[in-house]
Amino acid sequence: MRFAWRRWRMSNTDVPIGTRCLQVLSTHLCPRVRINRPLCYKFSVLALTYIAYCCYHLTRKPISVVKSVLHRNCSTVALPRGVLLSDAIDNSTWCDYPPFDGPNAPALFGTLDSAFLFCYAIAMFASGFIAERVSLRYFLTFGMLLSGIFCYLFGLAKTYNIHSIGYFVFVQAMAGIFQTTGWPGVVTVVGRWFGKSKRGLIFGIWNSHTSIGNIFGSLIAAKYVESDWSMSFIVPGLIMGVCGFILFLFLVDSPDSVGCAERHIETRRRDQYSRVENADSPSDDSDPDDTDIVVGEQEVSGNIVRPLRGSINTEVTMRANERSPMLGSVTSLSSSNSSEAIGFAGALRIPGVVEFSLCLFFSKLVSYTFLYWLPLYIQSSTTLGAELSADLSTLFDVGGIIGAIAAGVLSDYTNMPASTCTGMLAVAVPMLLVYQHWGTLSLPVNILLLFVVGILVNGPYALITTSVSAELGQHSCLDGNSKALATVTAIIDGTGSIGAAVGPLLAGLVSSSGWENVFYMLMISDVLALLLLVRLVTKEFKRRKRNVRIE
């Protein structure tokens, strides 16, 4: 793929001020050095969006760590020096932080999780709608600053002795609303800059920001949780605010804003696809097995671009947007990018959006139950303290990094994303049972099983929210409409976020009857996620069988 540079005739307001300053400095200090600006822009986009979403998860994680000190058995906690308990103070609750010092503390924690996650899920649909219609640089900056502020406000409750459950619920709800600016924003920016080639691998590596954010969030929160838990929120909130300002200075949210146009190439084999059928036709379960070819290595004749080497039966057509080979046939091709932003009804009609959205509902339910309850589960099922339990829980996220990359590579290699997700979900079900029964035998066993579970649980979740969402948002049935990516991403992740809200809430209720019931709930969720993809898996295998027969 090659970038075609046009003459830069735009106002300075089209380019972030930080980027303009860097361009001026490079021109004056290194006038003879030729810089590959498209490559620099791509690298900066990957780096900035990676850091941005790390920060989003950095500020989500502290609550799961701090739960263990907001309510605990204080009879096992040493009294601070010089402090004596009176007879009027319950020895088992003196160290708890009101209003979480009563027997209903698990229910209150579930309320906080639900306030955040339900507001996140509902606002996500509106967030995707807005993201398609505004500057994503301002959109992300605004969201990061406000998300950081509300994380900071949660920590200030301890500083100013605020004990109102209404205050905590309000802060969590507002944090959930502004956290929705993250995912539609970063996925859309990266989708604009990067084409189809190696998308699964690129998104798989890039998606490690989720796990890295969780890991650093856990480590920072664990650093302060036993000394001053308010700092577990204040420090991540400050970090997010600073990173949001950096994003405002340097993020180039679209190639067009810097006069950089990317040409996407689609190839089709004439002998294999001599006709184009309707996507809803039951007789066609496959898509063109097209590949991207660099324009510079081809001979162009009229509207047909013929490769200088390779199969003589290959036809290449120029398109403005990526093809989507996953689901359904190509119904129409168009090079127009001036279409209006797509609506929710139109996005739901894209083949595969409904199935993957519902699958993500259950996949994210499992992932977020681990996110919010794993440190507490480890502490209650082992002899580890709050800090060590939080540190150990990061292995689930380390496994998630490997799982995201593995799922992306498998999807790229097989061109079967639904089958990739289904395979990992099928193995995840028995592994959850194994971890629940044998994870507490010893620390090495816990580490190994938690790492494996992280791979299997987070792999499908990461693939659906990144590569699959990007492909569906640029599906060929959209007639080249480039303003669908954020809406599709918001629908898929918004549906998944409803599951993410339901999971921790149910875990808080079910855990009172035993942690084994929580794991049964998670296993059932993974089975349902698997079943929702059966139709798409069948189509992928039929398509693969047809391709093998033709070759």
C-alpha cells in the first residue's frame, strides 16, 4: 500500500498544535533530512491511541483493588500505633470505610459496579453516534479529562471524609458515561489509518493496551491500597488528565487532515467470482478471497490494474474503502466517501453485527467479572493479602495480551474470525472449571492456570472489539461509506458492555452462596457466546471448502 501525497493546502487549524511545532522544528533543525511523514503519522497514531486506552483502563481498575480494604475482617488488622478501641466500636468493622462497613457491603460494591457499567453501556450507543460527527481529537481529549476528574473525585472522598453512598454512585455513573468516549474514538482513528493487511495482528498487538492498563492500574492501586487508598484513585486520575492533554497536542485523527490519502486495492479472481450475488442469498456463504497489492508493482490499464507477476486471472479494482471478506457476499462497490454517517438501523443490517454483538455480551460478561472480582476472589480463597492478591490478578491480564495477539494471528491466517472465537471459547469453558477446583492448590498452579484462563477468556473478546469491529464497520455492503466505523464499534461494544454490567452485578449476588456458583455462571456464559456464532462458523467452513475446491 502506498500513500499518495497531495499538496498541503489547508489551514493550520487542521493540524494539532504539537504536530505543527514538531514539523517546524524538523524543518529548521534538519532541513536536509527526508522524513517519511505517513510512517511517522501512523506510528504516532498507534502510540497515542495505545497510551490513551491504557489510561482509560488505568482508571477503571482501582475500584476492584480498593474493595478489599473498604470492607474486611478488621479483627485480623493490626491497630495503628496509639489507637485504642472503645467498647462501643465493633472490633470486626473498625477499619472499614462507611458506608461499606455493614453486612450489605457486597451489595453496595455491586451497586457501584452496576452504576459504572450500566451507564457505560447505555452511553456507548450515543457515544458512537457522536463520534462519527465530531473531531475525534477533541472527542477523546474531552472524554479523558473528565474521566480523570471523576476518578480523582472518588479518591477525594477519603480526603474529605465523604461517606454518602449517593456520592460514590454519582461519581461512578459519570465516570462510566465519559469512559465511553474511549473505544469508539481510538478504534475509529486506527481504522482510518490502517488498511486490511495484517489487521488482525496489528489490532491484536495494539489491543494489549487493555491488559497493560489493567496491570498498571492494579499495581498503582496496590501500591497505596493499604496505606492511603485515596491515592489509588488520585494518581491514575492525574495520569489520565496529563495524557489527555498530550493527545490534544499531537493526535492526527484522520489522514485527510494532513493531506495524506491512502488508496486501498482489491483483487478478485475472475474464474472464481464471475458473478456477484446478494448477501442474503442462501446459496452464497462466502466472500471474495481478495488481497491487497501495492500499486507501484502493477501495470495500470484503464480501470483495470494488472500485476506484473502472478496469476493472469487476477483483476484488481481501485476502491476507497476496505473490503470485508468475513461475512456475506459483496453486494455493491463504490468509491464514494462522501456518504452521510450511518444510522443504528443501517448498522444492524450489516451481516454479522448482531451475532458478534450478542457473542460479545457474554464474552465481556466473563472478562469484566474477572476484572472487578478477581482480586477479592484470590484474597478470599487463599492466604494472600490485599496487595499480593492484586498483584497476582495481573497475570490474567498478561494472559490477555497473549490471547489477543494469538486470536489476531489465527484470524489473519485462516480468515475465519468466528471460528477463531468459537475455538477459544470452547477451550475456555473446561479451563474455568479447572481453575476453580485446582487454582488454590498452590501459588505456582494458581499462576499457571490464571495465565491460561486469561489467554482463552480475553482472546475472543479482544478480537471482536478490534479487528472484527473494524471489518464490519468497513463492510463492502456500505457502498464505500467511511462514516460507519464508530457506529458499528459502539453497537458491538455497547452490547458487550451491557453484559459487562450484568456480570459483576450477578457475581456480587451469586458469590454469597459460594464462589463455585460464580464460575458456573461464567461457564454458561461462554457456552452461550459460542452457540451464537455457530451460524457464522458454518458459513466460514463452507466458504473455505469452496475455496479449496476451486484451487
